[in-house]
Amino acid sequence: MQYSRFGRTDFMISAVGIGGLYANRVSNLPGLITEALDAGINTIDTASTYGLSEELFGEALVGCRDRFLVATKSIHRDFNVFCQTVYQSLQRLQMEYIDLYYLHDISTPADWKLVRDGGHYDFLKHRQKQGDIRWIGVSVHDLDTAELILSERDFDVIMLAYNLTEREPEVRIFDLAASLDLGVVVMKPFAGGVLTETRSQAYGLDIRAADALRFSLGHPAVHTVIPGISSLQELRTAVACGNQREILDMPTRDQLCQTAAFLGGVFCKGCGYCLPCPAGVDIPLLMQMHSRFRLYDQRNWQQVFQLRSDYEAASVSGDACVGCGECLKRCPYRLSIPDSLAELHQRLS
Ligand code: SF4
Ligand code: SF4
């Protein structure tokens, strides 16, 4: 496994970590943790909103907690709920302290204002002084907001998406993060799963997860990449990429991006932040269909035929949307969900 200095934390972090979104899908989490340790992985990332992930890691890390930099996050904007979540994370993880706590998904200036002025940031600073938290991070999906945040408050770590379809951090954030000596964590190396063998095929593409990871690890500003791990096979792919990490020159990065360029930068990543929908619409499912539809309409009738059949199989169709707008506030990619659902229904039903 390769390691690098994680910015001002001075921690020597492994090139890949365990993303904990799918911890509940892992059949033997303690076994997976043991294999990850043996392979040299020393960081785990979870969140208070990843189902039972914190509890599962809390149990699985008994006896080896000190061998990992453990990160978690809270997305809550209500100040009291946010504070409770921090205490709850300590309990669920069964830890006396959390290495890294993120203000999670601060992806609009309004979000930032809320947690900056609402006491959330100050609360984390206070808990840091009390020894509950070692370092403070911020996770962002919007780079304008990221620049604003970093110009106004001090953080130890930034987490952002950097993958074959999202390269803007190269020109907007990486130098800034280096100048502030921040740790840089890359989330969504597979763009929500699309940049993997199985899912890319649904888009008519041939993209390997290992190539996607190679790309995200290929920039020197990146300290660690945290793919969501749900099986030993995925862990082994990540370990192999972490072992073979190489800094890529620009032509090589450009070349790796060529296949994925067809996807464009803006498409549904299937992250699920838009949920729940009061009308019961499976928004990630239908929005990913819409992204495929946008690419293939009028160009590939075989794909559109398949989409029609997938759409018919969905339990709730797009016309169930009542236009409440709740999902619009939550989608970090600002996708126009109600309009897209209406278009999908009109064209595929
Ligand atoms: S706007 Fe439509 S899809 Fe979005 S949450 Fe409301 S009902 Fe659901
Ligand atoms: S619509 Fe937005 S929030 Fe919902 S799954 Fe897609 S990218 Fe994520």
C-alpha cells in the first residue's frame, strides 16, 4: 500500500480507504476489516446517515480501532439535531474520540451560511478542544461553494468528488487545498457506480473500476480515495490500485477520460441524497434512467427500447411526482428532478 502525508494532520494515510456507505451489505465486516488491515489500509469513512454503518464499524473495530483514522459526518442543518448526531456518532462507533468529523454536503452558499452562522462549525471546534474530535473536515459537491468555505473558515480536510467525469478540482481546488495544507479525500471515484464494469454497460460503455480508481489516484494532490466497499472483491480491487498508485501526467489522464467523456459531467450519480420523496418515487432509479435517456434519445434505439422496458418495470412512475420541490433542495448536482421525471414519463410511457 502506498501512503502520503495527509496535509496538516501529519497522518500518513493509505492511498485507498474503506468508504462505509455499503457496510450493511458486507457479509463479514470484521473479516473485511482484518483483510484491509493486512493490506495496509488505515482509514475508514462513514456517516451518521449511512444506515447502520456507524454501529457496524463500531462493533467491527473493537480491538483495532487505533489502527485506523476513522471519519464520520453529519448532514443535519438543525443545530440541536446536529449536536446530538455528533454525540450519537461517538456512541455508535464506540469510540472515545473521532479522528475526523465532517460538515457533510455543504454544497450551496445557503448551506454554508447556515452551518457557519448557526453554530455547527463552532460546535465542532469546541468538541475538538474537548478532545472528542481530532480534525475537522468539510465535504462539498459544488466548487464555487468550496472556494467560499475555504476563504472564510479554517478546516483540516476537504472531501470532494474527482473522477473521470468530474475533473474541475484539478484547476480550482487542488492548488488551493495544498496552499492551506489540507488533507484531500476523494469521494465518488466511480461517479455513483457508473464508472464500473456492470453499470457502464447500461450506458453502452466499457469502463473498468480499476481505471476509474487509477485516475482518481493519479493526481498528486489527492491523499486518499474512499470507494464504497460492499464485498471482498471490491476491497481487493481497491487494494491493488492503492498498491500500484502512480502519478499520471496530463496526456495519460486525458486518455483515461476519453471513454467516459460521452457521459458528460452532469448526470444522476445515484447517491440518493434526494430521498425520501413524499410521493414514493424512487428518484435515483428514475433519474439514472433519465440520464441514460438524455444520452441515447434519437441515437440508439436499442438503448431506448431497453429503457422503456426498465421504466415499465419501475414500481412508481415519474408522473407520481407532485412537484413539492423537496428533492431539488437536496440534490447536490442541482438536477431539475421534477422536469426530468415529467420528460421521462412523457417519452417512455
Ligand atoms: S418534487 Fe416530485 S420527485 Fe421531488 S420530492 Fe417532490 S414529489 Fe418527489
Ligand atoms: S437526483 Fe441528485 S441527489 Fe438524487 S440520486 Fe441523482 S444525483 Fe443523487
